[in-house]
Amino acid sequence: MTGTPKRVVLASGNAGKQRELRALLAPLGVEVLLQSDFGIESCDETGETFEANALLKARHAAAAAHLPALADDSGLEVDALDGRPGVRSARYAGEGASDAQNNAKLLAELTGVPDAGRGAHYRCVIAFVRNSEDPAPVFAHGSWEGRIAHALRGNGGFGYDPLF
């Protein structure tokens, strides 16, 4: 593909996301280097939207690695909770909360909500920047509709996968 970079830095500390993006980009011949390969620490996710957080992370990684960068921000938006946890999905039960703690809080907040009211969607935004000052970042948006279960299920996912 013309214009496709051969090397990009992925701005993420999440091993599951890293594994998924490596698999998606491998057929394009793109080498995905993790920000940890460069000793880059995660930046603060201070944005109020998934787009803002993805762009913050991509620009941070691009500046530190001097390479094009990809970053994502994603989260679960639950209809009965007016879109929460949203951009705070990873920190829903507090800073440093585990997946189990976040899932427990979600289940507690949905206590008594019947199946018909447990609609939710998982949103993901990916930002790509050619460099840290890229005036025209590229965004990709995705959404997956579903429902929140009443109890954890399965064992192959991470985050909110056992409930969604």
C-alpha cells in the first residue's frame, strides 16, 4: 500500500489490545513497536471523549518514539447508566481498579435492572498520527451493540468481556 508506514508505535499498555492490533496490521507489513519498547510511560487520559484520549495517547507516543503512532480509547456505555462508565471504563471503580472490581461495580449499579433495560454498546476509537504535530490525524470508529449479563461468563476475554 502506498503511504503505509512500515513501523508504528502503539500507544497502549494493554496486552490484549496490543495482541489484537498486531494481528490486524501484520498482513499490511506494518511492524508494531510497543511504547514500552522505547521506555515510554502512558500519558494521562484527561480527555472527555474517546477521540480526545486516543489523540492524546497517539501524540504522546509519536513525540517520544519519533515514529507514526496508533492509539485507541474504548469503553463500555450502558444505556441504563446514561452512558457510564464511558471514557472512565478502565477506572470505573477507581484509579488502579482491576477488571474484577470494575465488573463488580457495574453489576452492583445494575441490580434490579431487568434484561430489557440492560442494553449497552462497546465503543472504540483509534487515532493515527504521522508525527506528534500531525494537523490531520486519522480516526476510526467502531461500536458493538449488546447487553450486560447478570453474572460473569466465559474465560477468554478481559475488561468487561465477561459481562458484555
